[in-house]
Amino acid sequence: MKIGAFIPELLRHLAKKPATVDYPFKKLEVPKGFRGSPYLKPELCIVCRACERDCPAEAIEITSLSEAEKKFRMIIHNDRCVHCAQCVDSCPTGAMLIDTRFEIADYDRHNLKMQWDYIRAVVKPKSEPKSDQAKS
Amino acid sequence: MATVRTLVYLFIYPGLLFIFIYSTFCEWYDRKLYARLQNRMGPTHTGRGGILQPIADFFKLMSKEDIVPERADKGMFSALPAFGLAIVSTAMLLIPVWNYQLSQPSLISFNGDLIVLLYLLTLPTFIFFLAGWSSTNLFSTIGATRVLTMLFGYEVPLFLAVLSPAILANSWRLAEIAAFYRQRPWLMLVNLLGFVIALISVQAKLERTPFDIPHAETEIVGGTFTEYSGKKLALFRLMLDVELVVASALLATVFLGGFPGGFWLGLLNFIIKTLVVIFILSLIRATTSRIRVDQVVSFSWRYLAPLAVLQLLIVILVKGLIS
Amino acid sequence: MNDQILIEKAKEGLKEKILNIANPAPRRIFLKVAVDNLLETISWLKNEQGFTHLSTISGVDLGPSFEILYHFANNFCSFTIRTEIPRDNPSLPSICQLIPGAILYERELQDMLGLNVQNIPDPRPLLLPDDWPAGNYPLRKDWKFERPAEVIPGGKK
Amino acid sequence: MNFQIPIGPQHPALKEPIGLRITVDGEIIREADLRLGYNHRGIEKLAESKTWIQNIYLMERICGICSHSHTTCYVQGVEKLMEIQAPKRGLYIRTLVAELERIHSHLLWLGVAGHEAGFDSFFMYVWRDREIVMDILEIISGNRVHYAINTIGGVRRDLDELQVKNILDSLSVLRKRSEYYLNLGTTEPSFVARLAGVGYLSKEDALALCAVGPTLRASGVPMDVRKDDPYAVYDEVPFEVCTADTGDVLGRTVVRIKELFQSYNIIEYLLKNLPTGPIAVRAPRRPKSNEVVSRYEAPRGENIHYIKSNGTEKPERLKVRAPTLGNYAATIKMLKNGFIADVPLIFAAIDPCICCAERAVAIVDARTGQEKIVSTSSLKQLKQNVSPNKERKREVVWPL
């Protein structure tokens, strides 16, 4: 039992710089591998739908715009995204990538949707995907 | 001239205007200090270094919706905050902070104003009790009973500790006590133990950690203030700030030799000495954890009260020696 | 190995009560008994083998019957006792006399699978809200949850 | 004079909603009753409609604090079902994250205990130092809370030399700070007065009520899944099971701080003996029809998943028992004959993670009222009945 055992520690910090950061005005750096929101490089997408199938939050939606032209539309619902980056792991061609933004809040959930219209790419998968990616 | 003096005293310095502004400053000082002791930033953005934050909080609360519980005693519930604020502001008038002549140190100064001041500082406790009780909320009721239980613990040590310097100074008048110790500064050391006891008791009276039992939010939500909102809560918070200033000014008067030196120097003295007392109170707040209500009572009667009696004995001995 | 010794002991102590005993992985033993022998088996396990810790009780809807698994554990083994009860008479005895800590799991079974736990000390519903319609047991396979259509506040754009 | 106090579902002492009703006599608790269900999300049911890969992330979202423990428990069960073995380096990284998570969780708990006891400075300092371990986790996995480092067959991200060095440096800081907190937490008189002797749970009761984790170990029972049923690489790592025999909140605090030191040792061992090689193997999409019991020592205690597969892409049954549920029965026992002031501390001492404990069904609307439990439908009814202009009742009913 020591009365006032904490006082030296408290007084030592009185003149020190605060540990907290004045957040909206000063920002901390996020590390390199930070998982932000996913985005698509349409020129690499071969529409294997692996990301759509593996997404735990059902945030990725791929629709076919025109079968003849092989035109597709991908919508990423960032309002549903849980930022797990499974789509990045599932993608066999490296078309899904993830950025490091973290201030993505919005007043309207519709603004969080991201949409790409593109023609299916013909790319050979670079590396073996981590899980069995049979084309559906 | 006397009328002007009275009016100035009542409304400007050290009356309502000064005390309200100074108490919000003290709240900022307390919050900032508490934050810096915890290695945080504290209020930052309203005004320079967040100095206007308590005022901003006050006006924000004033503009919020004010809810009175359906089953509460509406009249009492609404009157209590204003009543409490009036009491602590009245107490401020007894603090000798004007131009500091012994004949007229404050608006009213008489032999025995120390006792009146102590009683005026006891009343807020009853205000809190009534506030909690009239809310008819379960948490408020528990808070109210805790307020009263704690009162039995700290009140007697506080009285004993504050009265012992008065006995040594042979006066019940605040201004005379302060003048006595200013002339013989070494005698202040005699009251060191009493000062510590009084600091702890004032901490309990102001319901700050480790004695924030009546409104312990993790236990009984907001305790006595659970049902208060809007303007009434704003007044209660202001009341607590004013009480902090009055209590620290009382301790500064009785134990630290008052606020001499005319208007400007007296003001400076007042500010420095109260801030020193508040610094110690904040340090106590940062160093300890909340204790239980039964521990408060047993701690008060097992340690504080005997120590206060010891202080009284020392004072009587010293008094015999110097006379 | 401990597992083998335990299995031998079980065969010795319980004899014909054992319907099936398996040891699919190290430190994992699955023992199947009839529901009538459940209490005796658990008291054997607790009193003679010293398995006091009940990890949890799982219930599985197998269609025509329910399978109840009591996962016990001690310092070297995880011992699972399983029993099967028919769907049209889903009742099983409470084990709270033997393992007082089983109460929450048994209440959960009652709520989620609609099993009738006999002699349970505290039969109140544990998890489901009070206005939950009677006869709806969410973890049964025939209970389907219709996900309501997603409504985005502020309407469509 | 008895009256009932509702603690929760919304209460400042509870960071998550749970209904706890205590009957008090003055300041002393006579009866305590628990009501779950406010926070149910139906994860067990939902898991049956998601694929094995999707379920990793669903399991992660059972709990924020011990997100790694649920995924590890699930993933190592699924690996057994799929009959694959994660590579050594993957297992080392998995264990490393698990121990970092234990540090983060125990430091969080220590801070919360300080806060519940009204010791806010302690809380601020502990949480400041917890940021160090959060930053390590962010560097390793890319996120502070949901690390998502596990995948079926290994882990998703590798460590490089620089990260290893960073972690070791940060650990030495943390170790020094933890020593300070152990010293402070057991010497500051007002804090000790709140912790010692509070929430007593005897060894017999702890065993009978099937308590788990630090709650059990603080009652003197050396039960730790890491030792009893070694998973991942715990059979290679030297460490001790920490116990205390006081059975009160102080004992639980001491057990947790001691475990912090064990975790620092484990992490140092892991980083110094990190094997080379791949971090994951390829997993099939469908396991065979089988069943598995997977156990894991989460920071809060034993975590057990029972997984049954039926040969499809989705599990047949996934039963999750999080450690908090195992401790509830013991909590009720601990609360009895305590003080109201001790409710938050006793409750916090099991380190409740209400999200973990509540996950079984879809929609829940129950609300614990003061006298009776009111459902939302009747609340809406009430709201319609009381119009804003209606005259207020004047009669006062005193609660005492």
C-alpha cells in the first residue's frame, strides 16, 4: 500500500506532449497494408465472379449489360463492405485492389456505391488463386 | 458611494458576473489539468486552448430540451437548481476578497461568518439530496441516500479542520483569521494537517473522485442528476463550479492567509491561491479511484475525524505556548 | 494414450449402455448413449472420471430426430456425450442436478430448438423476446427466416 | 426494504446491452437475475446459409475484441474437416496474432476495470499503452480490430524482418509498462480497496458453475486450453498457466496481468523461432461430411465451436459457445450479497463480451422495463397513447 503511488507518473506527464492527436485537424498515417475500400481495375477483370461469390457481406454485384459485347457492370456497395479484403485474395488476375482511405463516411448510402462498366478482359490468371476458383 | 459599492460587489466583483466567469474558468482549468495529468489534450477548440468550452457547454445545455419526469414533484424539481446556485453565490459574498481592509473586507463581514459560510456550504448537499429524492427515479433515490450517508462522514472532520485555525487565531471572522496568519506566516505550518483533512473533506463535499459516489455513472447512471436535463442541469453544473471556487477560496482564506494587497494584488492573490487549491484537488481526483460509500464513512470516522481532533489538540497546545 | 485408457474405462464402466464410441482425433472422444441412460452416463463421467467442466450443449436438427451433444472437458481430453431424441417427442432430462452450470445451455436449447427439458430449475425463456410467437424454434431446419428487403434511409436515388 | 434496480439493457457500466436485474436491500444486493437476448444477431442460423469462406468473416464479427479467437477456433475446425494441415509458418503467425490479441484484450480489460472503479487516470494510461499493441496488429494485418489474418489453410499475410524487429521493440516498452501497472494496481489503496474481497467465487462454485478463463483460474483451478488441449503451436512454446487463489476481482486482475507477461514471453519465443516456408496451403471448397469440436483459449476463457459438415459448400451446423456465456452463471453467484457499487466491477471482472454471448437468433426486441419486461409492440402502443398535450399525472409514488 502506497498512498499516492500514481502521483509521480501523473506529474511527469503534466508538461509532456499529449498522447492523443487532434484528430480531424491532424491525422495519423495509416500503415502500408491498411485495408480500406476495395476498387476494381476493369482492364484486368475476367468476370470469374470469384469476388462476388466469396464476399461475406454481399457487397459486390456483377451484372451483365450485354452478352454479345461481353459488357459487364460491377457495383461495389461500400455501405455493406466489411473491409476484409477477401475479394483481393480471391481475384485470380489482381483486378481487385484495396486502397488506404479510412474517412469514407457519407450522409447518403447511395453515394457510397461505386460502379464500373467495362468489357471483359482476356487475361491469363497471373498466379494460382488461394482457393478453388472454378469459373461459374 | 456605499450603494455603488454594494451594487458592484453584488453584481460585478466578486459578485455574480465575476464568480460565474471565474467558475467557468476554473472548470476549464480543472478539466485541462485533469486531461494533461492523464496525458490527454482536454478542451482544445472553443476559444484559445478551449478556454471557452465550459461556457459553450453551459449555453448548449441551456438550449437543450428540458424534461421533467412525470412523477416528480415538479415545483421542487424545478426550483432546486436555481435555489442551489443562489446559495453558493451567497456564500461567495462572505469570502473577504474586496479591497481588504480589516474594517470592510467583504460586503458583509462579522464575527462568526466562518460558521455561516460552512453552513451555506452544507446546504448544497441537501439540495443534491432533495434533487435526487424528488426525481423519483431509482438511481436518483440511491444517489440521494448516498449523498446523505456521505454527509455524515465528511462534515464533522471538515468543521473540526476549519475551526482549528480559527481557534488559534482567536476569531470566528474570516478576515481576521487571514490577517492573523499573514502576520505570523510560520503559524500556518501548525495547520498543515488540518489543511490536508480539509482538502479531503472538500473533495468529498464537491463529490469529486474518490468521493463521486452519489453520481457514480458506472454504478447508478447519473445518480442524483439522472433525471436532470437542459437548463436545470446547466444550472446544477454551474452551481458545482461556483461551489468549487467558494470552497477553494474558503480553504485559501483560512489556511493560506487570505488575499491581501488591494484590488489588483488581491485579485491576483485570489486567483493564484484558489488555483493552487484546485490543482491539489485535481491531483487527488486523478490519483485515486472511487471508493464505496461504506468505505467513505469508515475512512472518515477511522482516520479523518481522529486526525482532526489531533489537529485541534495541536492547535490548543500551540496556542498555550505562544500566549 | 489417455484416450485409449479412457475408452477402456468407459467400456468397463458403462458396458452395454454405450451405443457407439469414437476417437476421431487425439483428445476427442465421442460417446453415444440412449437418452434414458444420459443421466447415469454423465454422473459416471463426473463422479468417476472427474469431468466437472461442461463446455456447452449443442443441439442439431437431424430431420426426423434431434441430436444433443454434451461437450465435457478436463485437463487432457474433450469428451462429448451424444444422444438422440425423436422429433415428435423432443424431451430430455435436465442435468442441472449434476452440473449446475448447465442451466443457461439448457434454457438455450429450449428456446432455440424447442426441446422439452424436464425438471429444469428455471424454465423461463432466455434469449427470445417475450412477444416471440409460440412454436417458432429458430434453429430447427424447417424454420426459415425471410430476410426483409433492404431499405436505405432516404429512399432511392 | 427491497427494491429492484434494472441494470441495462442500456447502462453506463455496460458497454454492450444486457439486461441485469438486481434486487437490493439498501446498498446490498439480495438477488440478481439475468436477461439475455437484447443483442441477438442470429449468427448460428446465418452461418448455415453462408459458405465456408464467408463464415470466416462472419465468425470474426461475433466479437470485436476477440475477433481472432473465433476465427481461429472456426478455421482450425474447418481445417480438420477438410483434412488439410496449415504450414508451420502460418501457424506461428496465427499464434502470434492470438497472443497479441490477448495482450490487447487484457490491457483493455485492465483499463475498463479502472474506469468501472472510477479510476479514470489508470484507464487513460492503460489504454494509451494499449495503442502500441493495436498498432502492431494494424501493421501485421492491416486493421486494428478485425484482423482477418486467418484463412482456411493458414494465414493471409506474411511478416518481414522489419516488422519482427518493430514488434520486439514495442514489446520491451509494453513489458516495462505492464510491470508498472501490476505494481500500481496492487498498491494504490483506493483501487485495492475496491478490488480486494469483491465478487468472491470459491473453487467449488467455479467448478460447479462451469466458469472459464481467468475467472476460473483466479479461483485456483489451473485450466487453460492452450495447455490442456494444445492447438496451433502451443505444444512447442514454453509458457505457464497463471492462477491465483483469492477468487476475487483482485485475483482476476493479477491473473490477467501475469498472463500478459506470459504472452510477452510467448511472442518473443515465436518471433525468435519463426520458421521459413509458405504461410498457407490451398483449401478445397467442400469438406467431407463430418463433425469436429474445436477449442480455443480466448482472452476471456475457453471458446468452443462444434462444426458439422454435410459435404456441401455450407456448414450443416455451427455451434458457438463464447467464453462469456460460460461465465454468466458464476457472475450471478458472485453478485449476491455484494454492494451496488460493486456491480460494474464484478460484472466487468469476467470481461463480458455480450456480443460474443449473444448470437443465436434473428430479431430481438425485448426491453427490460422497471417493473416488467415490455416488448416493442406494447411500447409503440404506449407511445401512441401518451400524446404530448396530455395532462400529466400528479400523484407521486415514492419508490421507497
